Amino acid sequence: MPEDFLTPVTRTTLTADICRKLVSHLLRGDWTQGDRIPPERELCQRLGVGRASLREALKALEIMGMIETRLGEGTFVCGRSEFFSRPLLWAITGSAKSDAHELVEARELIESETAKLAAERATAEDLQTIRKHLDEMEAAIDDPPTFLEADLNFHLAVANSAHNQILANALSLIRNLMRQWIGQALPKEGVAITALNHHNKIFAAISKRNATAARNSMQAHLEAMASVLLEQNPSPEMVEARGNANSGYNT
């Protein structure tokens, strides 16, 4: 695609100027969601800046959720919902990284209800979408990155099937944190197949319009996955308790 809109920036506060210029192009739609932006060398030439200043600006845009760097592939434009929601996410969590225990609580509260509502409200098209992501999970059982995306999309499809935009939006706000959660749990042996079995039960309950079973199945799944996550990310209280226990055994 043509990049004729890129012109040199004025040299005042250089990194900030680069940020402002790139943000303006992103918001204007010169690059759209999924587009791969030019490599660093080309950007430096077009903008008339050095690589160090450019990298600082790109880092800031990535933190803002406007772009995403994929190792070995390049840098891509994120969806607008991603970078508009990122500041709100930080306001909710208090930082760019949420405590694992808080994420567990948030997911259980939101997703147990969306599963229940999905069982009551899902359309035939909704069920087809959920089934599609479930099939993708099964096909990717030995492909963790693909499995992770299908797993995440399954949960978002269930939320959308609840037809409550506030709940769906709430889940979307913690989408990246969910990705980190699932990504941390998957490498552990047996987690992927267990998660697949859980998702099959959730889908079966939703498709049978059994709201109670859907809610309970989602709750059981999240609790099981949370135990894996919390084992890897123990709270200070858990660490202290373990320390006290170990101290007792050693005396």
C-alpha cells in the first residue's frame, strides 16, 4: 500500500512528535486494523528521524495498545477497540498488569453469568460461532498459540451470546489479561485437553438451554484453570503461608 502520507517531522521533542504523527495516521485510518506498518529502517527514512527515537515512539504506541509487534513478522495495527479500551483497563486494574487473583475473581463473576445468559438467549448463529471456536480448539490441541486464540475466542463468543453488551464489553476489557492467563496455563501437561473437555461441557449445556448447567460448567472450568494460574502466580499471603509451613517442617 502507498505510504506517501509519511513526511519528515519537526525536531522539537522528537519522540513525542513521532508519536503524535503516527497516532494521527492511525486515527485517520491511513493504516487500518491488521495492516503491517513499514519496517524501522523505512520509517526512519520517511520520517527523517533516528532509529533510537523511533523505537521509543513505537514502544509508547505498543504500550497504548495501538500497535502490536510479532516476533519474526513485523509490527501490526491493533483494532480501535483495543487502544481505546487500554487506558480504561489501566484505570480499572490500577496498572498495566493486573493481579492474578483479581483477574480470577473478575472472570468468574463475569463469565459464569454470561454462560447462564447464553444458555437462555443464544441464537442459532451464536451457537454456530461457539461451535466453530470449539472445533478450532480441538484441531489445535498440539498447537498452543492457535489453541490459545481459539480458547479466547470461545469465551468471547459465549459472552456475545449473552446479548448483554455491558457484560461483553467488561470481558473485552480484560481480553489481553485473559490471553496471558490462558498462555501461562497451557504449557503445563494435560491443561489443553482438560480445557477442551471443559469447553465441550460448557457448549453442551448452552446448546441444551440448561442455564444452571452452563453456569456451573463455566464456574468449574474457571476454578480449575485458576488453580494452575495461581500456582504459578501465588499471592503474598500464599507465599507467606508456604514459608511458614516450610519453616515448621524444618524445625
